[in-house]
Amino acid sequence: MAHRYWCGECSFKTPWLSTAEGERQQIAHYAAKHPGTPPGGQVEHRRGGSRAGRGCLRLAAVALVLLAVVAACHR
């Protein structure tokens, strides 16, 4: 799973990264841009991998089957 870290003080955000790398970049950002402020903000989670987007694919398949059934019944 990938994570994107958002700064709580400004509009900075990391790219999609592993947990460890995202935390490192967020800590480095706070040290450089907001010294003395503990890292905060939000963490966005993305469920990726090979299963991403399969929900839409299933929905499209169901819609095509329904369209075929309607077309066959309309004749």
C-alpha cells in the first residue's frame, strides 16, 4: 500500500511512497520549512497493486451483459 503525506502547516505533499520513505520526507520537510514544529498533517492511503481498478472493470462487464440481454429481447 502506498501513502502520501500532507503537511499540516502548508500545501506540501509527498509523492506516493512506502510508509518509511514518506515519513522520512515529511520529517525532512518539517525540519527545513517548519523548524521546531513537530510533524503533523494527514496521511492519504492508496490501495494499489494489481487489483486497482477492478471494480470499474466488473461494472463495465455487467453493463455490457445487460446491454446484450436488452438487445436480444428487443428483436
